[in-house]
Amino acid sequence: MNSHSTTREDSFQQRIKPLLDRAAAYAYAILHNREDAEDAIQEAALKGFLGYKSFDPSRPFKAWWFVIIRNCCRDLLRRKRAHGTSVGIEHSDIAPNSKSTADQQDEVQRALRQLSEAHREILELRYLGECSYREIATVLGIPEGTVMSRLYAARHALAAIYKRGSK
């Protein structure tokens, strides 16, 4: 391996390392299965490394990385559906870094499943992926203003679900 490849590999590893926990939480939120999330992250790391030479450094790296993760998760879901394998929800560990009680985790997951895909995804990117508005806009391919309005609507929809559940 030449020194240019090693430098590229080191640079890529340095950039993704601090994002791996957030990436794992985001992948888990999409896939609802720890092993599948780990597989998706590994696949994303390989695809990201192979595509890193075409990464535009003037663009946000985190958003670029989360697009790859999102696509790998969606590809995995499609493959599982094509093979008739369902992705199950593991009630024992709702998110890799969660510190909430199991009951609270179950309640959050039930509420999130009631949201539209657009609302659920934007909340997952913001709170599990810890993405900025700009990064979310890049991942989803929408304007930042739309990110803000969707987040606002998603938070209100989630609050309404909680209010209905607490009555």
C-alpha cells in the first residue's frame, strides 16, 4: 500500500471515529436491531472509505457520512424484505447509548412508530445522530428552512402522541 493510501485511510478513520456512537444510534433507530445496525455501520465504513477520494472537503463530512449510513440501512431493509426476513425490535436495548429505563425506552419507541417516516427520521437525525440543521438538510436533500419546520412539526406530533397516551 502506498503512502497516499495510508494517509487517506488515516484521515478517513480520524473523521469517522468521533461519529461512530452517533452513527450507531442512528442506524439502530432505523433498523431496530443491534446486529443489523453494526452490519450497516461496517458496510457504510467500507463504502465511505472507498468513496472518500471523491469527498468534497468544502462540504460537511458528518452529513456526507450520515447519507452513506442512511443508504446502507435502507439497502439492508430492502434486502431483508426481499428475503422475507423481518427486522425485529429488541425491547431489551432500544438504543446503543440509552441510559433510560426499559419502560421509558418502550414508550419512546411506541411513540416514534406512530409518527410519519419523515417526522421519525428527522427526529432520529437530530437527537440520535446529533446532526445540525445544515447536516440534516444535506442528508435529506431538503432546504434548512424545511428542516426547521419539519422538526417543529415532528416535536409537536410526538408531544400529541404522549398527551394521548397519558390520558
